[in-house]
Amino acid sequence: MSNLLSVENLTMKFGGLTAIDDLSFDAKNNQITSIIGPNGAGKTTVFNCLTGFYKPTNGQMFLHKEDSKISLRKYTDFKIAYVAKVARTFQNIRLFPAMSVLENLLVAQHNELMVASGYSLFGLLNLKTYRDKEQLAVDKAKYWLDIIGLTHRADDNAGDLPYGDQRKLEIVRAMCIEPRLLCLDEPAAGLNPKESAELNKLLKFIKTEKQTGILLIEHDMSVVMGISDHVVVLNYGKKIFEGTANQTKNSKEVIEAYLGVDE
Amino acid sequence: MEKKDIIQSFKDSLFTGLIALALFGPIVGLRTVSKGEGLFITPQWGVVFLLVGLCILGRFLININSARRTEFKIFSILSSKFSSITENKAKHFAITGILFAAVFPFLPFTDRYFMDVAIMILTYIMLGWGLNIVVGLAGLLDLGYVAFYAVGAYSYALIATTFGWSFWICLPLAGVFAAFFGILLGFPVLRLRGDYLAIVTLGFGEIIRIILINWYEVTNGPDGITGIPRPSFFGLPFKRSPDEGETSFHLFFNLEYSTMHRIIFLYYLILVLALITNYFTLKIRKLPVGRAWEALREDEIACKSLGVNPTNTKLTAFAIGAMFGGFAGSFFATRQAFISPESFTFIESAIIVAIVVLGGMGSQTGVVLASIFLIGITEMFRDLEQYRMIAFGGAMVLIMVFKPKGILANRKPTILMHGDKK
């Protein structure tokens, strides 16, 4: 399996606080790489560095593309999603609540549609080329809605969906930009066991069917252990362990720092 | 209904009366009259007590009404009137509204005064629709919209008086200038949201007005610009006696000369301009850029994470909103034939924002209803002179009490997967 993402010596300091300390790890194509650790270990900070919300103090992040590799440091803000094709979801759901489910998925295809609409000119003239492209975008949205079983609610406001469905919608919205790397920040937070099982299924589907690597932050061990191919454990901004799910479960350091002992 | 409730509501309404007394006491009660050598204060406590009494009574009735199971008839009528305004009916309203607007000048009761009010309402509708793009769709609270109105008016006036170009050339130019100023304002405020954005845009509106007052060489300062050319009907001026070698409108069509011709023409001009604004907004809302505006209003961070460029998106909203403000401004200039900075004060911005917010953010029909309601009611009470602003305030309070989210607050999706379910 080829490397998709390599993080090399990543360091992020906020004033005197070192949130991430010399972190290096790799994530592979078509694999789910989980980042776990106690609260405040720096997991979300890693995501914010990867997705351009923070500029790291030190270190490199490369996204591999066939033979070449691009440095994520060069891209900030919206360009991470637009050019580098790194998508993310958020710990606290960030949908567009007053817009319909379908519209949420169309905004994710904004850049392609923008070109197709001739930066609004063709769209205003209502040309067929644009209408066809828009139909394609709707079809793509429908494809993903079918997968998460929300097609019947496509015209409802995203904010009116139940919590679990909102989580799933946020993930497929990120998938609509056709990302090469999908970063999920606690997708199972607040889900009941049935919903987390559905989430596992969705993530496995994305992993096997799409050319996408998944980076996952999660506290729900049933999700982490159930689907991760590779686990990176952080504590106080440092990597304390890296290995498969099984190795992680049995590692002494990880149990001490995070998992705890069954009583 | 218990005795306790009545006592409670009575206490509450007395407290309301106290606040009313504190407000009306100095504002209404102490009147300054200039007599001979100086100003003298004449108290008018009678009016104050009348107003305070009205406040106490009104508050008491509202309190009793909310405590009782069955409502007072007047409240239930009012609230059902207000809640009967829904998006479904809005569609019928839009069609009948446009038809009515089209035949309005030829209705038997329409006179010069009605036409002037109608033109004024239409100007506000157009401004409301223009601002709706910025505030309603993109969610950028702009309290300085009048600046673009002013830029449009002054660009039109300066170009028309300096170069003598016709209205139809100056109009798009004024729009372009206003759009340019929209981008100029957009850049520094890109990172601001909400209250902070509102404050900066408010400042921008004042800056433009103060520049207009002080840049005497160009804008003629507080004296304003006079003699702005009137629009012509495709080259036919509305004049009683046209210049040598010219044909005027009434001669060309063999009509008796009447000043109403020009008024009617202006009416249709602003009607068409407003409808273009509306059509454009409805169209662009369904395009990717329109969806991006709304997405930006909902969650800017999520937009970035999906690759939507927030800078460009915000700037287009500012530019397009400003452009329509500029069009309205040049219409204003050509209608008045005289403009001065006094026409572009903060109160204008406030009225336009009020129209958009009370109409229901993002609702096109809501803007129309709010304009008619606010401007129309204020006009109806014109005989009361300065007290007519009370009618304006009263209209706002009515909307806020019965429709706190705006007259038409329902948003319809821009695209449907399953078609209209009805």
C-alpha cells in the first residue's frame, strides 16, 4: 500500500505551550489511520495544521500523489480543500443548518459548479451546459444520500435532521469534494451504538470503494478498534505509540496513558 | 383568570407607565418656544399624561391578553392577519402585485401625490432588494448601504452635468462606480463579522457623506449639485417647449402637455429597475455563487473546509449589492434633479436595513410588504408632521410583536430533489 500522507517532525507552539511536539507519522491510501489520546493531547491541533487552519511552528506535511509530493504547508485556508483535496469534518458539527440537505452537498461542489456556470454568466443565461453540470452535481449528491439513507430528506433543512444523521451528512458532504485525504474529528461523538455501527459501515465503504485515505480522531474505542488499520497514540503532544489496533490495545504505555485498566 | 394575575399585570403596567413617563417627560413634556429675545420652555403635561396613560392601558391589555385563555378579538384578528401572510400566498401576491403596479398610474384615483409616494416606495423596494443580497443572503450586516446610494447618485449627477451624456449611459456607469466602492469597502472588512462589521460599515457610510460635504471642488459641498438632466423617453425630452430641432414627448405622440407624463415615465423606470433587481437576485440565488453566499452566512469555517473562497464570495456580494444601490441612486438623482449630502444620512441606511430585517431576511416579497407597510404608513400620517415618525416606530413594533422573524421568514430551498410537495 502506498503512502498518502507523511507528517515529519511537526511542532506547533502557542506561546509557551507546545501543543504538538516533534510528531512524525504516515498514513496510507485506502486505510483508516486513527489518532487517539486523552483530551488535550493535541489531536485536533494536528488536524488544524493539516487542514490549513493553523500554520505549524515547525515540520513538514506531505501529500503523496503518484510520484510527486505536495507540501501542505504551502496551502492555507480554503486552498487545502480546493487544491490539495484534503477534506475535514468538525468536532462540533458544522453544517449549513438553514439550507437544505441537498444544498449542503452542492455547496461542497462549489468550485466545479462555479466554473461550469461560467462564474455565474452562463448560469444567468440559463445555458444547457450549466444545467447539465448542475444535474451531475445533483446526481452525485443523490449517490451519497442513497448510501447514508437520507434521500427522502434531501429537501429538508439540514438543521432539522437528527443528530446522528447530521454527523453522517457532514461526512458525505466532505466526500463531495472528492478528497484524497478525509480528516474526521470525532465522528462518533454523541452517537448511540446502532448509529456508531452504521458509521463504521460508512467509513469502511469509503475506505474500500473510494481512492481516499481516512484520518480519524476518536474516543469511541468500538469505532477505533473496529475499523482502524493503523493507530497513532498521542499524549501531551508527543507520539507515545504507533501500531495496529491489536498492538495498541495491548500496549502497556497506551493503557497507562489513556485506555486505563479494566477493573 | 385569577385575581393575582390582574394585580400582577396592573403592577407591571404601572412600571411601564413609569418608563414611559421618564421618556415622554423630557421629550414631549418640555417644549422650547422661541419668543423675542430667547428660548422659553413651555410644559405640556397634558399630552404627556395622555401618552403615559395610553402606554399603561396598552401594556395592561397585552398582559391580560397573554394571561387569559381566550384572546381579545383585536389581538386574534391582528395576529391571524399577520400569520396568514405565508410564502404560498406570497406567490399570488407577487403576481397580483406586479399587475397592480403595472396599471397603477392609470387607475382613476391615482393622482400626483399617489404617484410620488409610489415612486418613493418603489425606490425603497429596490434598495431593499439590493441590500437583501448583502444582508439577507450573505449575512453581512451592512449599516452603510446609503453610501452606495450616494455614490450612484453623485456619479450620475457629475457625469451627466460634466459630459452631458444621456441617462442610459450614465446609469450603468453609476452602477459600476458603486460596485467599485462596494469592493473598496469589502476589502478592509473581510475578516469582520456581525457587530464589528456593522460598526465599520456604519463608519463607511458616514465617511462618504462627510467627503461629499467637504470635497467642495468636486461635489459642491453642502450646496449639492443642481440642474441634473432629466431622463428622456428614448431621446424625446419631457418639455413643454422643446429646443430648436428637438421633438418632445407630447408632440411626438400628439398628446396634450402634462407634467404627469414625466412622473409616469419615472414610475415605470423605477418599476423596471426594481424588477430587474428582483429577477437578478432570484436567479443568482439559485447559482453556485448564491448558494455560497448563503453558506457563508451559515458557517464561514465550514465553507473554507469545503474549498469555497470566502474572500471572492464576500466581495461579489458587496459589489453586486452596491451596484443595485448605485442604480437606485442614479434614479434618485435624475428624479430630483438636485442632490445634496443631506439626502444620504444614516437614517436612510437604517430604514433600508429595517425594511430587509422586518421583511424577513432573504425574502424578496417580504421586502415589498415591509416597504409598503413602513413607508406607506409613515406617508399616511404625513399630516401629523413630526409625529409621523411615531407611526414608523409603531409599524416596526407591530411587526416585531406579531412576526418576530420578519413578515416572511420562510426560506425556500434553491433546488429541490423531489419537486414541490403540495
